[in-house]
Amino acid sequence: MRLGLALGYWGRGPDPAHLPLAREAERLGYHSVWTAESWGSDAFTPLTWIAAHTSRIRLGTAVAQMAARSPTTTAMHALTLDHLSGGRMMLGLGLSGPQVVEGWYGRPFPGSPLTATREYVDVVRQVLRREAPVELDGRFHPLPYRGEDGTGLGRALKPITHPLRADLPVLLGAEGPKNIAQTARIADGWLPLYWSPTRTEVYEAALADRREGFLVAPMARAQVCDDVTEGLLPVKAMLGFYIGGMGHAARNFHADLMARMGYEEEARRIQELFLAGRREDAVRAVPDAFADEISLVGPRERIAERLESWRKGPVTDLLVLAPDPHTLRVLAELNA
């Protein structure tokens, strides 16, 4: 099991700790570093900055939102950064949800998310292979565009720039069983949002068709600390926000996932509190047990013991959200 550093996205402004953490992760032998985006900082620009200040560590987006860019634009970002970094790019994509897609990007959320994702990946792959002009008779991503409001003058094109690698890895963030199963068929890897090493049966059927070399790369908060309860507070705050606020009361993929993992009543209660404006109560309603099983928090000995369960399952890459260099070093030593 390889280690990666997940930096997430910016809050109010750039985090001055991100670049030093990325450089320390490279020094410690971490395989990869990952950036994200929501409705603030983008995923590619910070990753390019990190690429310029490192030399070996792989560079991934976890995730770049599909609604933010056409698939050809995303492919251009990926092939450009792959060239600039000497072949270190890993493209992680996610569909996001209706609130972000329609509220921030001003686009309709696709009525068939599986089809939209499949078309998007198809176009990206065509660009990276550069075997022929990119064409797709698609429902969501038709190329060339032949809609009634078009000019009819569009022509299929090949990228001017020759991609460095046709097989640049494409990973998908997926939560629903059908989406995960499709990811196993069409992508090079999967980026789970919540992963419990004690509940791998939740994903077993969906991952049944994954091929040799398929990456399973979950993110997990990690912190070496004496007080487990205190160390879990950032995990609970994240869960309270995602389960309570990252979606509509009637359509929240994160809450649905928590429910499938055995915490249905608790997930609905968190939603109820958050949507009623009681955000602190929503965070407190997150069960410590759930926050604990999807993270690595506590003294070194406790983390060492729990790390073994992560190694036993199908996880190939553990992407750690670590707040300090000490935690990065301890995990590197324990995983050596």
C-alpha cells in the first residue's frame, strides 16, 4: 500500500503549509500528492505550483469537477501538466452533485449521471490517445456539437499538442454502487470519499469487475495525537458539513453512503440538524465510531495497529489528509 498526501482545496485563502507538506512528503518517499476543488480554488493551478517545486512525487486531482470544464478542456489541463512535470500527472474526476453543478456552474445536473460520466471519460481518453479526430455521438458531450442552436460548422479535431502519455491514469470519485461498478470497468482507479477497512463488503460487489492494476485510493484524515476524541473533531466537522450540507435533503449522495455503511438513522439526523441551521449540533451528532473507522487518529501505537487493517483490504494507495509533518513522518515509518 502506497502513501499519498491529500491537500484538499483552499478555504478563505491559500494555505501556506501546503507546499512545505508536499515537499516533505516527497522527501519521505510518498508516492503522490493530490489537490481538490469545490467552489473556490481550482484543482490544477495549485498542483502546477507544487509540480514546479518538486521532482519525483506523482501529482493528482482528487477530484477535478467534471461540470467545471468540458472533457476536452480537462484533457488539455492534464496533458499540459503531464508534459511540464515529466509524466507525473494522475487525473481524478468527480461529477459533484446537483447543488454545485446547477448552483455554481450553472449547468443542468445530468439526468443519467452514469452516461454523462462514461461519455466524459471517453472524450478524455480520445484526446490522450490522439489516434484520430475526437468524435462522440453523445447525449451530454457530443463532439462536434450538432445541436439546433449551433452553426453546423464544427469539425472534429485532434489535439495540436502530442500528449506525453496515452495511458495517463484516469480515476473517478464515485459513491453509488452502480457508479462504482462502472468506475471499475472504465477507469484506472477509484477515489472513495469514505472508506472503512472494517466494512469492505459494502464495496465488494461493485468492485468485482476491476482489472489487474486497478487503483483503490481512499482519503483518510490522519493525525498523531494523545487525545483521540480531540483528534476526531476535524473529521466530525468534515462529516457534518458533507452529510448535512453538501446536497439537498432529498438528494445527498454523502448521506446515502453513510446510510449504506450502517449509520442511516444518524445520517438523517445530521441532515436534519444541519438544514435547520444547527450546525454545531450536526457535528456533535456525528458518531465518534464512524469518524474513527474512516480515519487514522491517536497515538503512534494505535495508528500502527489500525494501519494493518487498511493494508489487508483492496486499498492500493492511502491518501492521507495530514495537518503536520510529524504525522507524515510517522506514517512513512509505519508503512515502510
